[in-house]
Amino acid sequence: MGRRSSVMPASGPAAAWLFVIAALALSGCAQVRDAVPLGGSLSVLGPDQEFIEAVSQGALPPGWEVSGEMPADALSIHQVEKFRALSVRADGRPFALIRRTQASLLATPFLSWAWHTQPPNSGAHPVRIIVGLADRVGKPSRHWWQVGNSDAGKVTRLIEMAWNETALGRGSVIGPRADGDHPESARYVARGGGEQANRWWVDAVDLSLIHRQVWPKDNPANMEIRFIGIAVHAAKKPATMNVAAIRLMR
């Protein structure tokens, strides 16, 4: 069981999910986007016009991958109040939607995103933001997840940003958590509860701070952000999350 600690939030893994990550190793090698400039920023998901057009045709733009059993109606684009958003539907089958990146954790540690949802029926919301990390200097450990077929897709740490059942745990970090031969993961509770639902929230977190709290023996200067995306966990009842403006920043 992982320990619980807290990270000051900025305002404005079930077993089935682990199989989804492992399945990414079987996918074809996708195009890797250019590395984020040192000290720069990366717009991970707008969604921009290229992404909107691809989703409308049942596809994804270069640099994105899907793993798991994703239903045909899982992704759609909607104007939700002030944001053009990617609506992600969870209906019981886990899958992952990720964009491969090459970014230094210390150079671009801040992740921001906007989200809007109805309150979860029970437990944490099944749709979450995910970040995959790896040591770009040291040898990969025996335990790793792999995205595609190249070393650029190997990650040994996974961080999830979750909407919890209640708002009481906001800012908490739960981890490290491990399951069998899979690498350790951590969950950051960014939002929660019905009182914060049905409106847009723009949140941000320092990924390097979470990493340092959960894995203090790692050398943060060697850590690379290999992918950022959205994870959908198995859900007993359908649930939808609207996501927009995911950005990695210094």
C-alpha cells in the first residue's frame, strides 16, 4: 500500500489498467515528436484543428497512440461553455490515449490542464491525466512499461492526476504503489466531489515535486517525461470527462 502525502495544488492503478499499459508494448512504433526546447513549453492537447479533424474521422494525429479496447464512441469534440474540449467516455473498458514527448522533468516540471465533469457515481473518476517518466541516463530496471518499440517509449514511473470521490483529499499524493511485476505509480488528487463538478477548473501541478516526494532516491536531473495523456480505468457505470488545454511548462 502506498503512503499518503500532500502537494500544494495550483488553482484557476487497477489491475485491468496495468494490462492496458503493458499492451502498449505490442503497438507499432509511432512518430516521436521533437523534444521540448530546454526551458520551453509544449501544448499537449488543445485540442487544435489537426486533432479535431482526426477525431472526427475516427483517427488520431501523428505522435498520439491508443492502447486497450477503446469503444468507437469514446472520444468526441464538444464546445462546453468557454472551452472546445475533448470529451472522453468511460464505459467499463480500460484504455489509454497518450502523446509521446521528450522533455526534461526539471526543465519543464509544470503540468496544467482544464477539466469539466459531472461528479463520479462512486470512488475516483475513471478518466485521469497520466504522465510517464523514465531515467534517461541509468539502465532501465527489470520493471518498465513500453510505448511502441523503441527505448524512447520505456517508462519506469507513472503519475496520475485524479478527480476523487470527495474534495477532502485535494492535494494528496498517494504512492508509491506497485502491482506485481509492474513499476511503481503515484496518484495526485487534484479535484474531487460533487461541489466542484459541472464547471471548468484549470489546475496545475509541479511534477518534479511529486516525483521527489514519492521517489526520493531517483536523480531528478536524469528524469525525462516520455509521454502525457489520458487514462480510462474500468468503470461500473458510464462516466464522461471533458478535457482541454493540457500544457507542459517550465
